[in-house]
Amino acid sequence: MESMARKPRVRVRVAGVFVCATALLLAAASPAGAAPELDPGPKVAPGVYLASGSELPEAEPRPPDRGRRPQVGGGASTTVQAWPWQVALVASGGGSAYGRQFCGGSLVAPTLVLTAAHCMIDGDLNGTPAANVNVVTGRTRLSSSEGTEVGVADWYPFVDANGNLLYDPDETSWDAVLIRLTSPGSGSPITIAGADEAALWSAGQTVFATGWGETTGGSYPDVLQVGQLAMTGDALCSSRNAWGSQFDPQLMVCAGGSNSGRDTCPGDSGGPLAAPSASGGYRLVGVTSWGQDAPCGRSSLPGVYARVAADPMRSSIGAAAQRLVGADVVGAGSEPTVPGGSPGPAPSLGTDRALELTWTYSKRQCRTDRFCRRYWAGSCAEQGTGGIRCKVLNLEKSRKGRKFRCSRRLLWTQVGEAIERTNLSRWKCRWGSW
């Protein structure tokens, strides 16, 4: 998932997890209200249609920045042979794939990759041209020549009957697109968990996230990483102690958190969340989407993944794969390795938890203000009267060519299992950068 203090964030850390990585190729701001309408292609589910990403306004390319991309925080080195469906999305061109990688993905058919929509679509709903992206398959060390690097024929977002994108960059919902390759990749595809396989990813079940995103130490690995996580129940993920209304149980699923030390991070976006089955194989149950802006692997909040193993996303992806490459990408009949499972404990209030909540508050405030370009949170300290006081900044606002910044202070208190916020001051603004 991603860990970036800018908007729109693949709340990645996007993800924590996150969130996550953002699209490598961003664009200049589009005119207000200029959301593109695409040509709805084949209908793949009730109210869901497939479209070509090449119809989107073209994003302006810029060099990749590893320092702004999500590794699996707290993970361990592994090999692509253990996770043969793992692919890396890289900017096309010469040089090492290590310096060009910006997202992950999962091979779901020999010529079809499932990844996050935010990896291909920026916050202004501009798209990355297919010619600007390659897909690396069958490679453990990005800087090596192992495996193959394959071109992209086209990529496909999901739209409604009017051609409006279902992906929402503000909410990071419907965070999934399909990429069709020009030739087969050298890995082995993974199958999406089917309707009768929900037990594989029920609360408490063990799952695995893989990728080349940021590590707990803040570096970006050359070698593929893996992290073992536990699924988080929808009730906990949508509680006030976690993501609240930001979590959509129809389109999102959670894993990790509770300060486990393992999480997806910037650079992992679009990669797989895989659940083991009793038969020895794996099923794809999520796509790395977004999470807490916090040091990777140190968040008490779970990471959020696109809910690709449940409708409406599962049936839409399955029908789209049949249309595009004639492949059946949805499984059936697998049982979990451990029956049952239970949700993790709800996080309690502490300085770290208050800081996470303040970052989330700052981000949401920035995203609702068209003048805001950056956000910040910090200076959290316990108060003698109870609760934790924190400071918020919304930065690089600009009006008539002059920049200004705004700040306020918050107080977080815990009442039973609920955590409540009190605004200790109004927003105070001043001219000048921070």
C-alpha cells in the first residue's frame, strides 16, 4: 500500500498498505467537471460494462520516483517461483526494471493481468497509455534479466451504462482494472476465489501479500517480498476504531493491522492478496489498494484491498476475462487450511493511534478543499486532563498566485470502544509556504 502525504492518495499509504502505490504516470489537472465518458463495451454484470483505457485523456508521463512509491513492510525475501502469478508494472523504456517499477499485479490468465485502477488512472481521471507500460513476469530480482518483460496491448476499466468510470479516485472504490498483454507472460496464473470459497478469506484466516514496495526500514527492495497477514472482519474494518465510513464492504476487504509489523506499502499497489487452500494451492482474494499513511508495517489499522472475490467485482472480472481472452479465472471448491477464524482486537487509543487518526483527518480535509495540495499531521501528546492532542496542517494552498497554509489542533479521547474527536481550535491560516 501507499504511504504518501498528498492528494489524491491511494489512501495507501495507500494502503497502509497500502494504499498502497499511486499511478506512475500522472497528468496535469483536467478542467473542473470534465470527467470523461467512455464507450461502454460488453456488459459483464448488472450495470457494469467494460471499456478501453485508451479512450481516457492521456496522462503526461514523468520519471518514476521510488521514494514516493510503496515493499511489504515487515516482510521477508521470497522468490517468484513461490508466487508465480506476481508481476511488476514498469514504465516502458530502457534500463533496469528496478528503477522503472511503480505497481504490482497478478497474472490471472497467460495474457491477462489484474491490478489496481489507481495504478493506471490518476486523480484527474487521465489514463496511462498502454505504450507507456510494460509488465515484468517470472522475475524475483527486478534488476536481473530473469523471466520476460511483455508489452501491453490495452487495458480495461469498468464503467456504467453511460460510460462513466466506476473507479472513484476520491474514495478509491472499484480499484481494479485488467491489462491485456501482447504475448503470454512467463509466470503461472492465479485463480480468483469463487462464490463457494468465501471461507478462505473469512475473518482471522491467514493470507499473504507480495510485492516490491517500501519496506519497514523505508527502502525499496530489489528482491520480491512476502508478508503473512490475517484477514480482518468487515464489522471491525468499518468501525469507528478503524476506517469507519471510508470502508465500503461491497468493494473493499481488510487484512493486517493491530501493529503486527507487516503490511503492504507504497509500491505494492495492485499486487495480490492470496489465501492458501487445504489442497495446497492459493486463491486471489484481494488487490492491494490503500491504507494508513504511517511507517510501513507499524500501523494499528488494517490495510484495504479491492474485494475481487465477491460480487459485484468477482462476476465482472470473470465475465471480462472470458470476453477478452476466453479464460475462466474464477475458482470453486477449495477449503481453508484452518476452519473458522476470528476478528482481531480493536485498536485502543494511544499516541500512535491518535497520530494515524490525525493523518486520516488531515487527508480528508485536504481532499475536500480544491486549494489544498499537501497535508501533514503530528505533534501528538497526551493531555493531563485525558485524551491526546494533535496538530493538523493543510499546505500549499494557492489563491491568486499566493500560497498559504492552515492549521488547527484536535483532541482525541476514548469512550468505551469508541474514539471521539474534538476540534480545539478553528482553522488558522497564514500566507507563505511551510
